[in-house]
Amino acid sequence: MMKKIDLLETSKRKLLGEGVGTCSLDELQRIEQQLERSITKIRVKKAEVFREQIDQLKEKEKTLVAENTRLSEKYGSFSSQRAKKDDRETIVEIEAYADQSSPISDVETELFIGLPDTRTKRISPNLRIN
């Protein structure tokens, strides 16, 4: 059992690149082939894991798109109902304001030009002053 453990530790060190100075050419080629097989297995496993993650992300994307569509439809109908309600409220407010105000509003305005001591009073021609 101890001999087997020693062989495994030696093999491990060689795979890690330690103590390969004493190896023969055939032994180095076997180590290289073993490392290449291991790398191939690792790459296959890595590709498999990536494919699984991509599939999970695609499923998540489908779920999010469906939820987004549902919320857009819900918000869209809510938004259009809210807009109609706002439009009705605005019309009512305008009608109420129009009923309260007279057709011609008396406005007094003053426009001064120049320094306070030298300014003259100007009246806008579009406004009616009482």
C-alpha cells in the first residue's frame, strides 16, 4: 500500500512538472499524452457546463420576455385608461375655468424701460387697460 502511495505521489509530481529531469524520453512522452487526454476531458466538461449555463440563461430570457410582455400589456392598458381619465379631468377643469372667467379679462400691466429715475411707462398694445 505504501509503495502504491509513493508511486502515485511520484506520478503526481511528474504531472505537475516536478522531478522530470530524471525521466526518460518515453516516460516524458507518456506524461505528455496523459496531460493531453486530461486537458481534452477538461475542455469537454467545460464546454458541457457552458452549454448548460447557456440553456439556463435562454430559459430565463424566455421567462423575462414573457413577464415583460405581460407587464407591458398590463401597464399599457393602465396607461391608456389613466390618459383617458386625465383628458376628461382636464376638459372639466377648462370648462369650469371658462364658466368662472369673463370673456374679456381686464389686465393692467406696466413696463418700465431705463433707470428708475428716467424710465417711462409703456403699455403693451395687445392688452386692454381700465
